[in-house]
Amino acid sequence: MPSPLLPITNPSSHHHASSLSSLASSPASAVFGSKNGGAGGGRGRGRDDDPIANLLISSPFDDEKAASVRPLLSRTSSYASAGVAPAAAAAPSSGLYQQRRRRSASENSLSSMSDNGRHQPLGREVADATSTRLGWRLLKYLGVGYRWITRFLALGCYSLLLMPGFVQVGYYYFFSSQVRRGIVYGDLPRNRLDLYLPKNMDGPKPVVAFITGGAWIIGYKAWGSLLGQQLSERDIIVACIDYRNFPQVTIGDMVKDASQGISFVCNHIAEYGGDPNRVYLMGQSAGAHIAACALLEQAIKECGEGESTSWSVSQIKAYFGLSGGYNLLELVDYFHSRGLYRSLFLGIMEGEQSLQRYSPDLVARDPNIRTAVSRLPPVILFHGTADYSIPSDASKNFAETLGRAGVNAEAILYKGKTHTDLFLQDPMRGGKDDMLEDLVGYIHAADPEARAKDAAAPPRRRMVPECMLKLARAVSPF
């Protein structure tokens, strides 16, 4: 009886194999430092040449294949030759009985393997193997030194102190009818976005396309839940765009993911009640850097000949950068001193030769693309002066560079605010939030009715006690 595990008897085997290849291609190319990264990096590489593809593609499938292809007869005959044959001379009937028992046990064992295999999705095995490989790759960069151990401990304490706020935000994220989670904007892994909709959808609403931070390593769309909740209370739709992180991909593919998400928002937000003529782009920390790169890259494409584009910088009313870094040549050594080691950072940014290419501040200084830079929408950069993760000079210098290139740009600095104050602690404190009021003021600048509603809006309630906020600020690793 043929084994049910044989691929030739399974109608979906070809589908599984192709799915595995597509799932494995992106992580494999990222791990080997492919400049292209993403889904296309490993297409030309054979299975035997790529150890990670070999792990992800060969192992689960080939193990099943090997188990099913082994003939049952050879298994029983090997038992017979090793143990039954000597006994057969004295007791042939007993040897035949033992042989039949072993054959039955072998069939039952393979049948059990087949039944269990049906209940374990192959995609889950691939995902687990991918996560393990990417985790080891990241640990190779980070090392297990004293600095990272203390930072992880500090992060744990920080998260614990803010847990009352995180619980409330998490409940809103998972159970509010105003949140549309996991809207697909592309074909690649993590090409998803979340929408935060106002309660009152009586007309087209302004939209903020938001790229979350996470040091290019732990970025995730849910990190924008608190901002989404705040802005949706002011009749503003927020689209939190997810993107692939390092070490799955490098910066080039992060920018591509962000650009594709922005394109989806610009071209489809009207289907969700948004106003396509009032789309704003915003990013926080690493997300601010990625969003700025995507915006500049799009402007350069529009000035090129024969470049196909799916969205235009003219569709973006303004760009808001929150606590971002825009000159990587100046930041690489600073990040190293803060624990984002040079080797890791250069791996994220595709090598030292690519630092200038992915530095919006430096790109905007190039006189050869002045026409492209002049196409940029107004740029407003928010930053705290006590930010030790990314110094506030990063935003100040970028605004000055853009101003010299003819862009309407300004940097708004908040005295004494840290990297997380503006994004987490201040919103969880409740009451008046200066950065939020400035942001909403820009978005509603041309809407007198919305400005009147903003002036009458009640203060936000406190989410975390003040003593816990102060302790969280003191232990924050950011």
C-alpha cells in the first residue's frame, strides 16, 4: 500500500513546494547580505548552494519524503537478517511470527506518522525555522555582552511600568470596531497595514500614513496603536504600515515596503472613507528615516525618464518626522556608542558604501537632484532636546538642508523631552499633549470647523500613574 506521505499522491504537493520556495527566498537572501534582499534575492541560487534554503525547503519536505519512500519490505527483511534468521533454524514458525509482528508495527508506525503529518501545517514548520534562523543571525550581530543584557533588563522594567497603558491600548487594538487590522497592500510577507477610523464617518476624513519605528529590527504596525487612537478621536484616519525588518531584509526592501504601503493608501483610502486629497505621511524614529527615504526616492523617480510610479509626492500634503535620524554618516558612530553596533548597523544599511544613499539629509544636498528635492511637500520635524537615542540636531540639520533646497521645512523642538516622551509617556499622561496639538493643528489648518472641534475637545484621560511614568523615564533604555 503506497504511503500517503508520498508527494506524488498528494495533489497539493506542488503547491506546498512553491509556497516554501517563496517563503524562504526573502529570509535567505537577507541572511547572505544580498543588496536586493526580499523576495528576489535568492532566485538564481540553487538549493544545494544555499544552506538556509536547504534548511527551510529541504528539511521538512525531504524528511517526510524519505520516510514515505523507504520500502516496508526492506525494513522487515533487515530485521529478519539481523535477528530472525539465526532463530529460524531452531524455530521457523516463531521467526515467521516475529517477522509478521515487526511488519505490522512498521506499517502502523508509518501510518501514524502520516496521520500526524496531516494535522501539522508545513507552513508553520517553515515559519518556525525562519524565525529561528533570523534570531540566530541577529544574535550573531548583537553578541551577548554586558551592555545588551542591561538594556534588555531595562526594557523589561520599562515595559512593566507602562503596562497599565499597554493593556488599555492593546484592548482597544484588538476589540475596537474602529480598528481594521491586517489590510493587505502587497504580496510579500508583512505587507499589511492597520486602519484607525473615527467614530463619526460623515464625510471624507484626512489621512495619516504612519511608518512605525523599531531600530530597523523590531518595527511593527501595532506600535502605532496609541497614535492611531489619539488621532482617530480628532476625526483623522491613521494607516499604520507594516514592513519587513532586519535580518529578514535590509534597508532597501524596507523602503520598498513603505513605498508600496504609501501607494495603497494614496490610491485606495477613499474606499475606507478617507480623503485622497488630504493624505499626510508620518514616521517615528527609524520609521521617520524610512519614510523620508521613500519620499525622496519617489521624487527622484518622478524626475527620471521612463520611470513607472504608482503614487506621486504631489499626493502627500505634508511629511511629519518624529524623532528621526537623517544623516547616517554622522549617526553610525553615535549608534555604536549607544549599543547599535557598527557591524550590525552597516548590515542593516547594506554596507558603508550605502550610508550616503540612505541618508536623506545628504541626498537632499546633491545639486544634481535639486529639481526632485523641490517637489517635496512641506516637511515638519518634531524632536525632543533630551533625546539620547537620536540627537535633536538630526532633525534641525535636515530642516535646514531642505530649506536651502527650497522646501518649506521646519523643526519643532520640545525642551527636555526624550525619545519616548513624545510618543509614549506624554500620551499616557493624559491632559494636554503639545506634540499632538501641533500635529493636529497642521492637519486641520484649512478646516475651521475641525479646528473649532479641536478647541472644544476634552483633555485625554490619564492611562498610567505619574510615579510610574517618571520611573519608566528613568529606566528607559531608549
